[in-house]
Amino acid sequence: MINFVAFGAGVIGAFLLGFVIYGPYLGLQRRWAEGTRIGPEPPEKMPMAAMLVQITSLVFLALIIAMTETTNALGVAIVAILAVAAQTASVGTWAQKSGFAISVDVGYALASGIVMILAHGLL
């Protein structure tokens, strides 16, 4: 049976991690934005469409992690996380992002998966 507390904690934790990584907290925001070819200044209002797509992506990844946790298939979860990271790198490369921006995006994908796995390990 899926641990919905861990599932939810993983989604929320990964989403909040995005605020830390892409926000002004770590000092990556300006360089990432420039490497993504968007304005380095934060938007005037929250980009709701992008946030909705991000939440949807995190929910799907967290669901995969939750499903593999019920069958003790951690290897499958890791492969799924690596697939997300590879797809992120591919899209970033096609979009001609800088290596730094791609690295930040891939790092976020990997870290999100780790947060989700940790949620299941701790809860």
C-alpha cells in the first residue's frame, strides 16, 4: 500500500527544494536565468503555469517512487530518477541552455528524487 504521507512529503519537499535552488537563496538564480536565456530579474508575479507543470511532474515522479517502495524496487526508482535527469539534460541541450543552467536543472531533478526516496525512508 502506498504511503501517502511520504508521497505528499516528497512532493512538497521537492517543490520547496526548487524554491531554494532557483530562488535567491543560493545565489544561482541570476547565472541560471542567463544560461536559460531569460531575464535575470525575478518575475513580478509567480509563474503559475510553470509551477503547475512542475507540481504535475513532481507528483508523477513521487508516484513512481511510492509504487517502487511498495515492492522494494529501489533500483527501478533510481532508474526513473536518472531518466528524468537525462530528459532534463536533453531538453536543456536542445534549448541551447548553458552548461551551468543544464547542471542546475539536472541537479534539481536528481535532488528531487533523493528527497522523495528519503521521505519514504523516514516516514
